Amino acid sequence: ATERVRMIVKGLLDFSRQTKIEAEPTDINALIEQTIPLVANQALVKGVIFCVDPGKNIPVRTLDRNQVQSVIMNIILNAIDATGKGGHINIYTRLVTAGGTGKAIEVDISDTGCGIPAEHLDKLFDPFFTTKEVGKGTGLGLSVSQGIIDRHGGTIRVQSTVGEGSIFTISFPVEEASQ
């Protein structure tokens, strides 16, 4: 119970404090490759299989590596929780044309889990909203994650079908000098 309270208070502080961004040039594919080992044990225990497909020619983007890594890790851990034994989590990166004017780096994290009911999709990023059982989640992870991505000038989108799984897409506009 004490650990749960500590996690809630830490989440609240992170959410309210909006910690300073310590940006540095970052290879998003390398960041994902460094994140996988941090969650591999949870996937192994659950019997979930990772598939990582790094896109080609993804430009370096100025990011706070630690904050963005925590977002990617949070989404992967949610996917592991939602996915049963033998399920898959696929992580793809790609460079896309964004809005016809520029380019964006996109990171897709998809799972073959239980999916999210349509009526919950518009609440997923609200503070304290959770689809997890009581005691299993604080409802702060996606809210804090959205704040981090927003401060980097990016977006998070979600698509989901109950019984089939979910796809979370993180998008960062490519910086002018990189285009």
C-alpha cells in the first residue's frame, strides 16, 4: 500500500511539475532499441513477443531522451498488460509527410491485446482515468505521457478494436534543419 501511495504521489508531482526538458540530438530507433531490454523481462513472463521494425532514414530529432523513453516504456508496459500469452507487440518507426507541408517521425506501438472500448478512447489521456483493475494502475501514465509529447511539439493518437488490440502512434515533427 505504501508503494502504491508513493507511485501516486510521484505521478502527481511529475504531472504538476512538468519537469524541464533536457533536449539532445536523439536517434529514435536507437532509443527504442535501448528501451526494449528494460521491458523484456515483463514480456517474457507474460509470454508476449516483440517485433521491432525500425524505419530507414529516420532523421535525428532533438528530444529529452529520458522523458521520451519513459513515454515509450509506459505505452509498451500498458500493451504487455493488455496482451495475453502468445500475443504480439509490434513497434515500427517511419518518416511521413505531415499535413502536406513538412515531415514527421512516427512511432507505432501496436498490440494484439484486449483492445479498448470505443467509449473510453476519448478519456484515455485524462488524469486518473484507467481501464485497469483497482490497484493495478493510477490513471496518470498516459496523461503524463501526453504532456511530455506535447512539450516536444508532438502528438499521441490511439486506435483500438475490442478483442483485436490497440495502436498508439507518437508523432514528432521533423526539425527544419533535418528536412
